[in-house]
Amino acid sequence: MEQLRASEANGDDRTTALASLFPHTVLPASTYDDLVTALVSGAHVLFFGPSGAGKTSLARDVWELFPKEAWVVEGCPVLDHPLSLIDPATALRFPPCPICVRRFSPTGDPGSFDPSSVDATKVPSVYARLREGFGFARLQGSSEVFPDHLTGNVNLRKLEEIGDPMSPLVMEPGKLLQANRGILLVDEIGKLPLGTQNVLLQALQEGTVTPSKSRETFPAAFIAVATSNLSDLDNINDPLSDRLTSLHVGYNPHHADNRRIVAIGRSEALKTYVPEILVDAGIRVIESWRLRSSDDNPDIGEVGSNRTLIDVGARTSAIATLNGRSIPGPEDLKAGLLHAMRGRIRARSGESFQQNVRRITEFIDQYLDPAIKRSAGIYWCRFFRGVLKESTPEGEAVVAEGRRLQDDAELQTQLAGTTGTFPRFHRFLGYVTDREGAAAPPGNVEAAIAEFRLLDRYSLFSCKEEADDDAPLQ
């Protein structure tokens, strides 16, 4: 709440303020609103949707948002709050673990423990930072995750060595105890066996866990953040599903949002330069795939995912580099799309894999050129209208200078050396630099020349009517 209020105090509207809480995802404002409401109320949440839509990234953002500092009892394996040992009201709401009860009870008898009788000066407390294993735990759903992965257990060998069943050294906390006072992230919850789901359900209902080989109950108060692909939703048992607030995380239908997803992904990865027109066209091809591919084939369910969306640029750049080109061209984008999309096919047999590869190849052949034409047209129109103010003579002068420059390395060197030469094209160079941050490895001039070549080949410098960004390719 403090971060939300601070963002609003800085002048952000509510939509922007909510989105700023989750910097690694781009989702509808209503999803963020529902999520924040659930978290503030203390509810557990389930993100469900297609593979590669950003569910796990959103879950990680929730953990980053979670307060990390807490007062804990020093030496407690499950991070008991010091007040739970000395304040009856706190102990009633957040019961201390049996190890701390035994450790600090004046009589040494857990059955007669009374927080009001504990000497507060004898309870060592520290202000600790929550981290993985201590207030945060991650669990990857699979058929091999058994109940004791969640509950933990008593190490019998340690017990034999130490002889004290209440020693913290004997207890090996499972994921539920590791998450106490923090967050449990369960990825692909529908893949957990039914018995394991029931253990999680008990913890969500009662806030306690009984480790394997133990007769003692330990506190397990946490927020559960789970994810599930659509195909696994039916595997989540009804009582557990009822304990989770379900939030759909799907692919974005808006081109601008998909552009932002790619920008976030590229900023976090190795930075390589790909002309803006080609980046935009690659996104449009993936968007077209999503519109024209059904979800009934699990083998190609992730071909149009956000991971593919982000990956296209890196593959395109890699292919250009391997072929000795400093700046990728349309042929590199075509190969990069095929490489990224083909890599997301779920291989079940050689024959089905090759069939899907052919399907993807034919799709790219059909939609790549229209995508580049759309992206080039919009790029030129925004320059023509925004910078040239729809001046046809100025536009013709830019084109004339660009055509002289694009195949003449000596003239390009002159362009880089002074603003006095080719003054009209300098306006286009400034636009490319501002729009793309084109201080890329090839340099601003080479980036502008690369974009101009694409415009000359695909847009024909026509700007009669700017197409809607979200309109599907024909």
C-alpha cells in the first residue's frame, strides 16, 4: 500500500501506479487491480492462463513487492515472531513453534506453556531479512513432489546424535515451514499429486503443518501464489481451488502492450541491435499466429508465447552475426522467427515435429512481408506526420537524400561527420536516434540507413492512411 500511495502522490494515475508495482509484466489494469485487492486482503492467488503468458514473472513480482524485513526469534527454524512467546493475544493468533515453546517455557513443559509467564528479556530477537528458505519458498509442481517435500521431517540420524527431539538441528523444514511469515510460490500447482495438494490445503486452512516423523505441529502462515496452465486446471482438487483467488493471465491483444513486453525482455537480456521496423514486424507475425492458431494442439501451444515474442530479436541478431552482417535484414528476421517459433514446438515424434515445422514455415512465408510492410508504413507515417508535419516537399527531399546515401559509404561518412551535409536526412537520423535509442553497436548513421533501406523497399514512402496498430494482418 505504501508503494501504491507513493506512486499516486508523485502524480501517477491509479492504472499507472498499479502497473508500477509489477515491472516485469504487462497486463490489463483490471488484473492488477484484482491482484492488489486479493493481496491486501490476505488471500491466496492462482494465476492461470496459456503457457508463456507471464504467470511466473508476475508471481516473482509479488515476492519482490512483499515486505522483506521482520522481527524473528533468533535460532528459530520457522522464524517465530518474538511477541508470540510473550504476548497471549499474539500467541493465540500466531502460535509459536513447539521448539521455541520448549526452549522458553519456564517449566519446560509445552503442555502448560503460558506466554504471560515468559521473561521477555530471555527471548533473543533479531531484525532479519526474509530470503529463500526463510520466509520464501518455491515449489515446482510435478508428480514426484511428495507430501514430505512440503511438511519437512525429523532427521532421525541427527536425532540419534543429539538426543533432543526439540533441537532446531533435528528439524528439516519443508517448503511450507520455510514459507512461514512470507510467501510460497507454487509453479504449475495442477501437476502436484492429490496427496501433496491435500497437505497444502491443510496448511491454507489451518496455518499449521505436522512434519513427517513428528508428533508436533508447527506454524505455517503464508500467502500462497500459484500458477497453472489451462490444461492442468482440472487437476487441482476442488477444496484447494476454492481456497485460491483465480486470476486469468493471458496474451495481450494490443500491439502496444506486446511492444512493451518485448522492450522489457530485451532490456533484461544481452543488448543487440535490430532495426525497429523488423522488431515491430516480428511482433506482428507472432500476434497473427495467436489469432489464427487454436489452443487444441498442445504441441504448438507455446509457439506464440511471450517467451517466443521476446526471443525473436535475439535469434534474428544471432543469425545476422553468424552471417557476417552487423545489422539484421529481412532475411535474418525470417530465419529468426523460424528458429524461435520452431524451438517452442513440443517434440513428441519426428513426424509430428516436422509437420509443425512446415506449418510454421508456411505461416511465416505468408505473413512476414505483410508484417514488414505494415511496420514500415507506420514508421514512415509517424515520421512524416510528427516531424515533417505532412510536408510532401520535405518528405521527397528526405527520400532523395536517403537514396543517394544508402549505397555510398563515403557519403555516409560525411553524414556522420557534420550536420551541414544532407540536412533533410539529418532530420530522419534524429528521429531514428530518438525513437530507437540508436546508439547501437553499428552507430546512429548505420541504424538510420538500415531503416531507410527497409522503408524504401517496403513502405514506398506512402502515408495516405495510417493503419491501426491492433488491426490484424490480411
